Amino acid sequence: MKKILRIIVIILALAVVLIIYFRYYKVFGDGVKAGTLNYVVRKGYIFKTYEGELIQAGLQSKQPNSMQSNEFLFSVSDEAVAKRLEVASGHEVQVHYTEYIGTIPWRGYSQYVVDSIISIGPGK
């Protein structure tokens, strides 16, 4: 009986580890977004992270019969990238990001994490 209980505990522990890994650490997708950089700020109570917003061309509708700007909210993993983005507010930027299914406090508030800058164009 103890052997069966031990095997069940090991299987449950392994399942929990795999769920945490795939939800919070495994990259779900990656890509490139382009648009006008609205802001990049450093915020947080315990874990200070860089958060930003990119305004993309076009409109989107989250509710029927409504329109709003197409915004891309993101976190920034590298402080050097965040510093370069901070001075590029109002400029056309193209960034590479990775997407995770879940968020963790020390990585940022968003499931999209910008890890590099592809280009920074002229401001408007």
C-alpha cells in the first residue's frame, strides 16, 4: 500500500511540475509587432518590471458596434531594451516578442514579453 501511495505522490508531483512549466515558462509563440510606441514605464510594488504599449495601425472591436485603437500591451524582459524604448515614445517601432500562456510577477504583467528591438523609425 505504501508503494502505491508513493507512486501516486510522485506522479502527482510530476504532473504539477509539468503544468507549471508549460503554463508559465514554455514559450507559446513568438512574433513581430509594429506600431507607434505610446509608453514604456517601470512599475510594480515588489517586482519592478517594464511595461509598455504599442498603438498599431487600424481599429479593433472588442464589443459589438464599438471601435477602439488596436493596442498591444507588453512587458520588457531586458533593461537595456526598455531603456532604448523609453526614449522612443512617439516613434514607429518594430519589436520581437515571445508569448507565454500565463504571467509571473517577476517577468511582467503581460503574457507578451518584448525581448528585442528590430527597428526604430522617425517620430510623428
